[in-house]
Amino acid sequence: MTGGLYRSSNAGHRDGPYGDGQAPPLIDAEEARLTVPDTDTLGGTGEVPGAEPPSGGGSTAGNSLIMAAGSLVSRGTGFLRTVVLTSALGAAVGDAYTTAQIFPGLIYEFLLGGILSSVLLPLLVRRRKSDPDGGQAFTQTLLSLAVIMLAVATVIAVAAAPLLTMIYASEESTGEYRDLVTSLSHLMLPMIFFTGVSALFSAVLNTRGHFAAPMWTPILNNIIVIAAGGAYLVLYGASKIDPGAMTADRIAIIGGGTLLGMAVQAAGLIPALRKVGFRWKWRFNFGDLGLRELGRLGAWMICYVVVNQIGLIVVFNLLNRAGSQGETGPLMYNNVYLLLMMAHGIIAVSIITALMPRMSAAAADGRLTDIAEDLSRGMRTATAALAPVAVVYGVLAAPIMVTLFGHGAIGADDAAATSIVLISASIALIPFSVSQLFTFANYAMSENRTAALVNVPVVAVRIAIHVACFMLLDARWVAAGLMIGNAVSYVVSAAISATVLRRRIGAIGMRDVAGSILKVMVAAAGSIVVGLLVMKLLPGDDTPSRLEAFLNLVVGGAAIGGAYLGLALLLRVREITQLLDMVKRRIRR
């Protein structure tokens, strides 16, 4: 976790950069070995001298576009799912649902989540290249062990649901609230098993150059949960109710629908596995997996996860305390965090995912300069692409919150009152993405220890700010203060990681990065002025009606986007011109 909550979108896979609930896709192993960044996306040129043509997997630009398109649709349906559930459940019941939904994700993180991306995925790529059978037997053995572990953990977790509720729900919450969290978690904790299976299947597909299914099957998940939320609205209507009024049938529809969505997502990957020629055969020769090496590398990742979970316990307790006082609680804070992760996932995750295997290959070959160049490109591209989104979130916070969440059991006034949380999130967006880029650079170099040690002071800073905000601020400002605490911790993480990486790989082109960021900041400042002027001319105030909010969002968003693009072109922001050139070439084709 990275200071936010597990999202309802796509059933709560691991956080970090892959906040959409999907397993992190990989570029094809052959491409990772043979090519450097594609000119369409990251400003590189050509192939490694003397390399043979890649056997498959397409270009980096093509794979990135597949991932971005799948992520866009997946996150779009995931956000619709969030809107439907928010409208159906309201604040109090929605807070309980959000709290219960964290449990499967956190246990998955302990078992597999962090280790999958930082240890197992690179190992699967290496075995795919080096083993005579293309890593088939190794992968079958790994899946067999993982499935057994996931099944056992799921049974234990369901039995321990009341203990989890006691840890993560505030002591100030009512007994009915805690009982509802426990009842929902009994239905939703089996998601641990299906989440893990889905992530492993996705990893197998990615290492075999197949990206479509892992990016698109979460849509099935979202559709099922949207249907469950719709059924709840049809049967019971959209009205605020207390947690004690949630009957067994209401709980079954919401909790059971969420579980079914993840089960279908995992099952939807099976045809794709057959298509790439992978067959799952039970193998129990676990000694062949090199468990000692996996344990050594995984131990630092577990340390990373444990530290994050301590921070998460603090966040949930503080939010549940604020929610018990009628202010912004886990549900609406989580909805805002979803907006932050949507932008990060569509833009930054595609960049990080394209760079990760290339940085891993460069690290294996000792090409540290190439890693530095990729980091520089990644920072410049992510910052330039995310800046206008951050401006839109900050300037149009109230229209966004009313348009998306001011429905059903959540009124327009209640939604507008949470806009300050989105303004705080707009400050956190770019620091979060940059910090994640640095973290995954450490993973690419198998520096799990470094990532874990950097995380300790980062989470300590975050917790200190969170607790201070809760003690010093009025309850209505607590959620916004927590988001600011996240932003500060992301800056600290990026600063420490950059210092450590510079000592390891040399200069990472900060002069070029600073020059690009300066131009981006000027373009963003201009778009802020344009956005505020347009908002002054449009109807509505701090609490616009739904129609006014939608009008402000459409017109204001267009004005901000147009102003930023125009200023970026005028200032010759190279990353924006490259992205536009790529789009033009794609359209011509």
C-alpha cells in the first residue's frame, strides 16, 4: 500500500503502481532483451546493436497502447462500479463495505502481491528464456505451491474475520458497524484465492507476450459488481440506512457479488492460457523452485508490506473515527484515491510497465547508464502527461465530485463537501507516480532490500503527519489532511530513492528533468488561470447542482486541456510533442 486504500475497482489487487486491481503486465521477454525504448513512447531509438529481430510481442509502443487502452476501459468500468456502489450504499454502509474490502487485498499482499512483482515476475522471465521447456515445468510447480498457500490462507482469514475487524475498525464505531464489517468480510475474504490466481495467470500470460486478456478480464469483474449494485438499487432503492439495517439478503447481494466478480476475472484468463500453449499440471517438487533464494528476496518485500500495513491500520482507524462523527470516512476518501489511481494507472503505469523489463535487462547486463536514461525519460514523460490531470482535479474538484458521486444515498451537497480531499489528491498525483518509478527501478536491479529500507522512513513520515492532522484539525478536514500526508511522504520517497539510485547508477539526468518540469509547471500554471477564469463565468458555486457540475466539468475541462496543450507546444515540451506525433502516426495508419 502507498498511503491509500484498496479500491473497489477490479477487486482490490495489489496497490503500488498497479492500482487498478490488475497484475502488472510485462513486455515480452525477447523484446526486453533486444530493444531499447521505442521512439513512439519514450524517446529512444532503434535496437541493441547486433541483436536478432525479436520473435514476437510487438513494439513497446504497441504493447503500451494495449495496456493503456485496456486500463482505460477497465478503470472506466471500475469507476462506474464505484459510482453505483456509492449511490446504493451511502456513507455509513459504504464505509463498512470499504473497510471489509481491504482485508482480502492486505492478506494477498502478505502472501504474494509484492513478491510477485519484485521477485517472481523477473524469475519467470529468466526461466522462460533459459529453461529448455520455456519455463513450463517451473511455472507449473510455482502455481501448484501458490494455489495451496492461497487456499490455506483463505480458510484461516475467513475464520479470523472478527479479529481483522477489531484491528482496522475504530473503537468509536458502533457494534452494528463492526458486525456489518465482519459479515461482509466473511463473504469477501475468499477473494484472496481468486485474486492470487488471477495475478499468477496474468504473469504467465505476460511472460509469453500476451497482454490483452490480463488487461481486459477485470472488465468482466466490474460488470458483475455493477450488476450486483444495480440489483441492490432495484430491490431496496437508494436511501441512507444505518449499518444495523443491513439484512442478510442485502449483505449477500453486495458481498457475494463482489466475490463473484473476482472469481469470474480469474476464470476468464484460462482460455488465454490455453491459447499461448500453457497447460497447468500439478507438480509438487517444490525444492526445484529455489525456495531459499525466493525467501531471501521475498523477506525484504514482506518487510515492505508489513511497514505499509502499519500505515494502513492508522489510516483506517483515523478515517473510521472521522466517519463516526459524520464527516468524510473510508468510502469517500477511497473514491478520491480511485481518481488519483485512475490517472496514475492509465498514464504512469503504462510508462513504468514498459520500462520495467528494459531496466531489468539493462541491470542484468550491467548497463547502468541505460537505467539512468530510462528513469529520466520516465520522469519527464509521466510529469508532462499527468500535469493537466492534476490541474483538472484541483480546479474542478467540486464539479467532479458532484458529477460522479452526488447521486442516490450520497447527496450533491455531501459530495461537494469532499472536494477538498480531491484538491489534496491533485497535489499528490505526480509525486506518487515519480516515487513509484524509482521504486520499480530498485526492483529491476533486484534491490528489494533498498526499496524496503527506503519505505521505513517514508511510512514513518506519513504516519506522523496523519496523526498530527487528526489531532490538530477539525474532523471535516481530516481526510484532506491525510491525503496531504500522502503527498509529503511521496516527495520524501522520491528524494531518498533518487539519492540512493544516483550513488548506484550515476547521474540520472536531473538537469534535463528539471528543465522539462519547469516548462510543465509554467504550462500548468497558465491552465490553472484559464480554468479559474472559466469557472467564474459559468453558473454554480462551491456546491453546484448536478447540471451545473456537469457543465462546469465539460467546459472547464476542455479549457484547461486546451490551454495546457497550447502552452506546452509553445514552450516546446518535448514529451508532449512526441506523444502528439505518435497519435498522428497512429491515426494515419
